[in-house]
Amino acid sequence: MKSRRRALTGFAVAFLILLAVPHLAERMDWPGFYLTFMFTAFFWITQSSSWNMLTGYSGYFSFGQGAWFGVGVYTTAVLAGKQGWSFLAALPLAGFTALIVGLLLGLVVFRLRSLGGEIFALTTLAVAFVLAAIARIFAAIDGGRGAFMTSVPLPEFLGEFRPAMYRMTLVIMMLTLVTAYLIYESRLGWGLFAIRDDEQVARGLGVPTFRYKMAALGANAFFGGLMGGVWALQIGFVTVEDVFSIRVPLFVILMSVLGGTRHWMGPVVGSLIIFTIVDRFNSAGFENFNQVFIGSLLILLVLAVREGIYLRIRERWVATASLFGLIIAASVIFNSSSMVWKFLWALLGILLMALIPDRAWQKLALRRRPTPSESREDRETVDA
Amino acid sequence: MSLLECQGVRKSFGGVRALSDVMMSIEEGEIVGLVGPNGSGKSTLINVLSGFFPADSGRVDFVGVDLLGQEAHEIAAHGIARTFQIPRPFATMTARENVAVSYMFGREKHSLAQARVAADEWLDFTGLASIAESNVDQLNLQQLKFLELARALATEPQLILLDEVLAGLNPAEIEGSVEMIRKIHDRGITIVIVEHVMRVVMSLSHRIVVLDQGRVIADGQPDTVMNDEAVISAYLGGKRI
């Protein structure tokens, strides 16, 4: 398929460009936190995109992201941090351990038909609690004393700590996004969308619902766990309270819902916006206002743009790109603060633009060019 | 050999027996009307045949395969499709996407690329080509019912179970739907139709099966069946049509 080949080429190009960033950073003498900012963004993009493979695609609402993340973190913390395995040998197991836990959960909840929406959500939340308890009880895992990752050596070829984190998270993010895209463009994806819309009808038309839900849950757990495995390094001192907190599941839900759960790009856009805002609030010393701000922003956004802002942005992509470029250019000229702040202003600009309701936007657009009929056709459709 | 054969099919919900010892066979190429008063088990039988409810006991043979205990998606793969009385389209998809999904699964597995082409054929066949791009919330009832048909047809079934496709339609729309059912039958697809509009069932069906309280009480030519004493008293309450 032509469009698929083009998209995969796009992924490859994006990967190569992003791979060059650490070299560039070194040569141009960028502040170190640029890399940290970027690989933390990669972390959130991966977490929310993997969550979306299950919840966005199949409609089964999951609070389980913290569980997959936590399993991943503790897998490398135990194997590399305590048992002295080499980190790169332990890392794949972080993904596979989470995959196994995910499939076990799937065997239980998807076999019992009665486990509908709310019960499924609560069950996934409970899994994180159970795993946290297990980690706290067994000294081989944590035992309540935490686990150190600070002395784990990283292979030479990955470079210093920051570039190494950057490269590993980049690879995992690209794998996750390519998977999310391929599912989106395949029978598996469409089967899942059918399940999301009406599971019974989907079964009647021949969708093997159990297998498909297991696949979605498995992919979600695997990538969430794999990224968790790398993230243990960034945490440094791993504790149960921190790892299994509600933070990860809550943020991935907010990010994906903001960006839009119906398209694979939605979580990417949502993660970038929310992570950047939170990061800048923290760096400006407003940690305490973060939750209030994020909370109210979300209520506003979810009410104003139900389908998520990605689809809006795509419909208005010319305006989006121009606005983004304009704000970046303006902030380069008028202020000298860091690149990340400029990025924030640009994202906020896009956010405000996406908030303009469709009707008002059409009025604005009408004045520019008199072809109102095409706005509807921008929607993703199955046409040849 | 019959296309479909039910023997002693039983289904209870709690203490209520919805189907008791249903015996019925469907020959290839037939249009069979399945009628009976409310609560007689018509919809339950459709649900059992399409795998939505598991039967408690009995046998359902479809071209030599026992369907009982098989999952709905496996039954679809054997070549049985159904429609719903109240249309249940995939709400976040366009009409074309609805049909494409169905073609991807169904009796044979197809890729997304193939489905994009095939969906248009079925939309054409059901006269929905002009609304292929529309979201389903923009369609009227008849279009939704035809979309149900297009979706069922896209699974490439041998047997199609139509659950009250005419309910809620006006006389003109009913005429159009009857034409459509004939067109589907002309393609060599066997049809079981559950329907309340007796005039239509009588004219469409080659054979009529009457259910009452979960039991088959009559089975035969439309005219003979509708003059049957048991049918008149059970189904028509003593009144003739």
C-alpha cells in the first residue's frame, strides 16, 4: 500500500533526524536540560500512545498504565540494579514481564463476559495496587527499602547518561508509534474500532473479539513496561509509592483524551502539550498550581473539543503550522528565554486556536476562501 | 441435505423457557418467513443461530457443521449473517467504513486495501453509494436498515437472518425494502425473515414457520399455514387476516 510505505518512510526520516539531536546538542553547546526535556517527552508519548492502543482503539477504559510501567521499572531495577545483569539484557524483559502480566489479566477479564466498562476500569486499577503490595512484601523486589539504579553501568556506545537515555527512549518511542500506526491501518485496528463502537455487532460480523482485545492489551502492557524499564534509570532511587502512584495512569488518560483517542497521533499531540505545560510550571516554581491549572484546562478542553484537538489541528493544519512558526519566530526575536519556553508559547497558541468552535472557524475560513463544502471531507475515511 | 437444520434446540432464561425443542430446516435458496406472536421466541432463535446466545441443548447443523457452542465470529466465518431490528451501525465510522470493516472479517479475511474497494460495491448494490462518506448519525431509518443489509452482505454469507427489517418503515419504504430482499435472494443467498407485516411475509416467503411459546406449531406453504387452526388460535387470536 502506497500510503503505508510513505508513512513508514516518514517514521524513518523522523527517527534519523531525532537521532542526530544529541550530536547537534553537543556541537552547538545546548543546555543539558534540552535533552532531558525531550526524552521525558518521549517517555510520556510512549506511555500515552501505548495506553491508546487499548483504550483509544478498543474502548476498554484502563487505569492500568501504572501497573505496566511499574512492572517495567521493577524488572530492570531488580535484574540490573540488584542482580547485576547488564542493563540492555534486562531491558527487553521489562517489556515481556509486563506483557505476561497484561495477558494474565486479559485472560481473566476478557473471558468473563460480564466484566463491562466500569468493572474493567476498576480491575485494571486494582492490578496496580496488587503489584505494589507484592513489591512491598518481597525483599527480592523491594521489600519497602527501595532499589538503587544509580550505579548501573550503561554500554559505552550509548554515550553519557543524558544522550544514552535520549537514544533508548527515542528507539522505544519510535517502535511504539510505528506499532500504533500499523495497528491503526490494519484489520486488527479496524476490528478494535468495531469493538469500541459495538462489541456484539463486531462479533456477529466475524471479529474475533477475545483475541483482538488480548492483542491490544498485550501491546499496551509491552510498550508501557519497556519504557518503564528504561525509566528506572531516570528515577534512580526506585520506591513503591512513587512508581505505583496514580500519576502515570492519570497523566496518560489526560494526555490522550486531550489529543484525541480516535487517531494514533492524538496521544502524541496531547502528551507534548500537557508535558510541556507541566514542565514549564515546575521550572517556574508553580508546582502547587500545576494540578489546579491542568485540572481546569482539561475540563475546559474536554467540553470544548470532545473528539480531541488532533483532528481539529489537522483540519486547520495550514493555520496551525503558520501559527506555530509565527510564535516561534516572534519569541526568537523578542525574548531570549530558552527554546522550551518558546515551544510552550507556540503550543499554547495552537491550543487556543483549536478551542475555536467549528462554526466560528468556518466563518473565519469563509472569509478567506469561498469553498465551505470541503471542511467535512477532511475526516479520515476508508476511500481508495 | 438441508442448508441449516435445527434439532431439539432449547434455550431458557432463568425459569422462562424461550425455546423448547425447536425443529426446523432451511433449504438452500429458500426465503423462509419466521413468524409468531410477541414473545414466541423468534428473536431468541435468531440470536441462537447467529451465536449471540448459546443454546442449552440441541443441534444446529449448517452445511454439515454443528454450530452449537461456536462463537458468533466463528459462525459468521461459516457464512451466516444477521441484521438487527433496531439498526446498530458503528457510530464513529462512515457508511463506507461500516461496510469495509464487515468485509475485512466475515466469511473470508481481507486486507484493509481490498475492503476499501469492495465496500463501494455493496453500497452500490444497496443504493447507498451517495451517502458513502456520511457519518451514520446523518442517515434516516431506511438508510440505516439498508446499511445493516450492506454490512451483512459484505460478510459474503450463504444464509442471512433478517430480524424485522421492515419495522418502523412507511409503505413506500417497505416496497423498496421488499425489492431489495428479492434482489439479495436473486444473488443466491438463502434468507430467513422475521417480520410482523404479514402481507409482506406472505408474498415474499416460499415457506412459513410459525413459533408459539418457543415451539414450532406450523411449517409449510404460506396459504396452508395461515389457515391452520393452531396458528389462527395461537397467533391471530381467532381472527383471520
